[in-house]
Amino acid sequence: MPPKRRASDRDVGHLRVLIANERKERLALIAPIVTALGHQVVAQETEVQDVGPVTARELPDVALVGVGESSEHALELIDKIVREATCPVIVLLHKPDPEFVTEASKRGVFAHISDDGVDDWQGSIEIVLRRFAEYQALEGAFGRRALIERAKGILMERHAIEEVVAFEMLREQSRATNRKMIELAETVVEGHILLPNLAQESAPS
């Protein structure tokens, strides 16, 4: 299994690409185009039940999902890929379909491209990867903030202290041990007691 990479680490000149479409003949047309752009096609999927496990196993950098006979089938493919949350999904349209694009955007698609604009594919992929990296960074920031808030709540309850004192406990321990505050927050949330004797020392006099 290839190692998972952050979006910011990906070389947009050589990407691992998953393509999905219920029509095999469309896959056969898309794969050479992706390869000609300098990328590697790591999977070609037609079945909804297969695309999720393949996404988890191959960890593609980007997924291209085409609309075949059924737009609902394409939406289900998108759902399965997005659920794995390893890469951005781009919809490949063979004709304009605003209603489908709206539904796909609700499922987490980052962009759509057209068969008629093959020359624009590389630029679109680069833009999508930048947006996905920004999304991951933002999501990570919210996640870190939420984890620190949980840790503060645990310390407040455990030591019967105010929020500001709980935060100071985390910050002082971070300085003393040269560890990131988020690492200490993880330790607290996982159930380890943090500095039980420092609650009184940290409390305002």
C-alpha cells in the first residue's frame, strides 16, 4: 500500500489517479488522456461496491468520476470515494448538466471538467489540489481546536479549576516538556492524568 501523503506534498506533475465510470468504454478513453498528462492511473472502477475499498487501498491523489448511463450511479461512486476522504473528486462531464453538478457538489465534489476541454485538465487538477490542501488545513485547524477544548474541559472537571487555569496547565507543560500543546491535549483526552499537583500551583492566588 502506498504511503498516505498530504495534499501539500503531492507533485502535481505526477499524480496517482483513480478513474470511475459505469461505462467501461469511457474508462478506456479517459485512461490514456490521464497517462499522457504524466500521471499514473492506479485504478479503473465501474462498480459502486468496489470503488470505496479501492480508494482506501490505493490512496489516489485525485479521483475523476464520469457520468455514465445513470447520474445516480455516478453520485453513488462519488459518495464512496468522498467517504474515504483521501483525495479530492473531480466530475468529468460529457455534456452540460447543471442539475447533476449541483447534486455532486453536495456530495463533496471539488470541481467539474469537460470532455471538450482536455487541454484544461491539468490546470483544473492543480487548482483542485490547492483547494483540497487548503480544506485539509482548515479542517485540521478546527480539529486541533476542538481537541484542545475537550482537554481543557476534562482538566476543569478533574481539578475543579477555571478554563483559564486549565489552558495555563497545558501551556506550561508544553513549555516544560517541549511538546506541542495538541500532543498534550491528545494525552488528556485519551485518559492520562496531566499534572494533578499543578492545579493548585496554577490557580490564581
